[in-house]
Amino acid sequence: MGKFRDLTLKRKLFSSLVIFVIIPLLIAGGCFSIWINHIDKKSSCESGIIILKEVHKDVDKIFYDVEDVTSKLKINSWMQKILLGTATKKDYWELKEWYDSTTRNKEYFSALCLSMDGKIIYQRGKVLHTENKEYIEQMEQAEGKSFWSQPYILDLFPLYKEDKKETVVTYYNGIHPQEGVNAVLSISVPEEELCAAYQPYLNQNSWESFLMDGDGNIMSATNKEELGQTYSRYERIRDKLVGNQGYFETTIENKNMTVLYTKSNRNGWYLVNEVPTKEILRSNTLYVYLMVLAVSLCVTFGFIFAKVQERFIIRPLDKLLGEMKKLKKGQFDIELVNNSRDEIGTISSEFVQVSKRLEELIQEVYISKIYSQEAELQLLTSQINPHFLYNTLDSIHWLAVKEKDYDVAEQLEALSDIFRHVLSRGKEMVTIEEEVNHLKNYMFIMNSRYKNRAKMRIEMEQGLKYFKIPKLILQPLVENAMLHGLEPKIEGGTIEVWIQREDELLTIIVRDNGVGTDEEKIREKLADAQEEHNVFALKNLDQRIKLKYGKEYGLYFKSRTGVGTEVRVTMPMQGEGINENLDYR
């Protein structure tokens, strides 16, 4: 749970979508599909059983008709006379007429045969019967009980030239018109007629359909090669043939099959329909497709919902967070545009207002501090008696000259000029020439301290010496170059000061070949509202110029470690110069 709490809003949203929407949808869709498969399969099988029962009734009707005609023939007077040998031609004709009228339009009556003492004494139909000793013996063993033979082949009469042989199933029945007279009456039914009674009505994609007796012998089948044989899978499925109807699944030649069956109450035979399970479920395919489509649509709309949330909630929050980080670094250039009127838009608008107000407060505090420092400086200078200071330094200077300590005398003279420039009778603006002279005095004292390790070169464009700039601009720039650029460098270096005019702007460039520094870090410190000791002088200078002339002016810093540093200051031209060409070196 802790890891989830630490995720980003975007990851939380998509994780929640997957865990609480997509996965449950897939599970529910899968379970529903399984349930639909089960219900649809059960419904399809039950429908198949109903059809199979109705078809089986048609098959049973054939058996009933054959057995009914046989029963009527057994007691027929003309048949009795033929058996007793007392029949006339008229009796034969009457029997023929009765049989033909009874079996008219019933194609499943293929042939009638009457035999006695192993000889055929009467037959009617298109099949040419021959003596079948196997079934005669079976009839004798059955002691006159009737039975159906397995399928076998009989020849046709020459009249039926289209087929020379026909597979039939024959119903055998014993006749005993009087003591000592034993005859066999048989009626043959074409196997094709039995097959035609059930095949058209069963599943057209069936693997196999057949009629099987109680011992597993195939009496009729769509696959004619299995006629007369014992069903090869009978032993395996016998225990599953429970009751008068049902269905079960099994494997046939490595294929999943659903076996539907019904049992005849008349003779105990089974009508079996083997159907590939996938065909049973074919009607369910539409439901599965609809389920997949529904789940896919839900998932799609879920992702669309997530993208909408990401677009209108998460992305604005990410942008707001980014701007907060910028504000944390002291960068007030907030770029946050959100025109929406919802909570996110309100927060963004309020944040922009807060950042602007914060910048104003920081500026007010900083300006107040600058003014306080300047006030302290004004107070200090007002408390100093310039004449007393100058006279004292002048006395010390001439004392050093008297003692022939000329180095001290020169430094005291330079220091006196520095104090005179700093105090400047309270003036805030001085000429560029005065700033340059002040810088020379400062560098004279600094080189005495650092034993001439720093060389300075000053180049000023002609006509600029009498233009005015704020007091103490050049000296902090050169001091920064000395302390942070050249002092760490053992062999020292050079400081170049360029004062030039660019259109209506005055540009001051201070460049050194010192140790350099990390440019990005210095820029971040200059932009930071907090005070930093090592950049305070530059920041203070930048703020003084911006306060006086505007935010578009000020200081630009550029440095490269091991190469050096360049500081550029820009401000408006102020005052009047004269046409001259001075070059300070």
C-alpha cells in the first residue's frame, strides 16, 4: 500500500483503472462466457434430444408397420392356404392385392418372403430372396420368436436394373398353421429407408449418426462401412447410455464430441447422433463476439476516461508542480495559463496571484534593505568630518615623506583619494572619469597587497569620460574579479575593463583570465531571493541598477571553469560628454 501511495497521480489512475475496472471486466466477461457456453450447450443438446426423439418415433413407426403387417399375414387365410398347399391362383392373386394395397406408398417394404422346410414358397417385392441358413437356424433356436436381422446384402430382381444389390434389415417370424407345419415369414426393409427416416432431420454438421441395437450392433448408419459391425466405441460408452435419452461428451479420433442418444421403448434400439462439440457451440459464437465487443468497448472507454483525466487534471497539476519548483528556486517568470473555471483552474490562478504577490513582497523587502544600507551609509558619511579625515591622512602622508617611506606615502595618498571619492560630499552620481580614477587608486592599494599579481587594462571609448554613472560601479566588479578569479590563481592574471557605448546604452565589461567558476550556480544564486555571501556584491550592484533604471538593465554574468569570468553591466546614457579620445591603460 505504501508503494501505491508513493506513485504519481498518473500511475495511480492507470493502475486503478487496470485493477478495479479492466481486470474485473475481463474476469466477469470470461465467467459470463463460460456460463453462456454452458447454458447454450445445454439448450442446444436438449433441443437436439427433442428432435432425436421425434425422429426416433418415425423410425419406430417403420418397425411397427412391418411387425403389424407380419402379424396380419400370419393369420391371413390366403397365406394359410399357401402354407397348407391348398391355395388356388385366385388365392395368390388375392394375397398379392392385399399386400400391395397395404404397403402402397411405403417404400420401406422392400420384399415379402415365405419359406418352409428350407425352401422359398412365396415372395413379393423387388428383392430376390435366397435361402439364409444362418437366420433360419436362428429362427429355429428362437422357437418361433420374432427378431430383426443385422444388415446384409440381397440381390434385386432384374426389373430394378439401377441397383443390382440392396442392403436390408429383415424381420423374421415363425408361422405354424397346424401341427407339423413350420414356416418362416420375413419382411425386408432397405437400410437406406431407415437412414432416410432420421438423417435429414439431424445436425447437418454431425460427425456420424446411426441406429444401434442393445448389443452395440449397428443396424443403420450414415457411414455405410460400419453396417453390420459392432460399434467400436460401444464398450467405452455403454455405461453412459443411461435412461431413454441423454447426452455426454467423449473424445473420438482426438476430437471433442458430444453424443446425443434416445432409446426405443419398442425394441430397445438406440438412435445415436455424434456431433463435434464446437458445432454444438457454434450458435454461441455470436454471444461470445458480443461479449468481447462489450468488454473491448468498456476497456476502450476506460482508457479514454483515463486520458481525459490525465489531460484535464493530471497534466495541469504536473505543470503547476513544475512552476512551484521554479518558484522555490526564486524564479518568478511563471508560465501558467489555465482558462478552465474548475478547481484546477482556480488553484492555478490563485498560485499565479500568490507568486506575483510574493515577488512584490520580496522586492519590497530587498528595496527596503537597500534603502536601509544606503541610509546607514549616508548616516556614516554625515558623521565623518571630511576635512578632519583629509587633513589627518595628509599629515601622515608628509610624515612618511619626511621619513623617506615613499611607498607608504603613495598608498596614503591613494587611500585619501578613495575616501574623497566614497564620500563625494554626498553625491550619488559621479563621472566615468572619477570612477576610473577611483578604480586606479583601488588597484594601486590591492597590488601593494598582492605584490603586483594582478595587471589591469582599462579601455574607454572616446567621449564618455564626462557621462555620469552611479557611484561605486567599477570597483565592486574589479574586486569580484580579484577575490574570486585571480586570488586563487598562484601566477596571477589580467583584468580588462571596457567602457563603451552601444546605441543609447552604456556598457561596462569586466573580464579576467582567472580560475573561473560554475556559471549556472552563480546565476541561480543571483536569481535567488536569499542572500549569498560570495555573490552579495554583484547582486547588490545588479539591484541598484535595476532600482534606478528599470528591470531591463543590470548585470549579466558569464564564466567558464579554468578559462575566466566576464561580467557585463548595461545602463542608459546619462549626462553629457565631450569629443575626446582617452585611453586608460
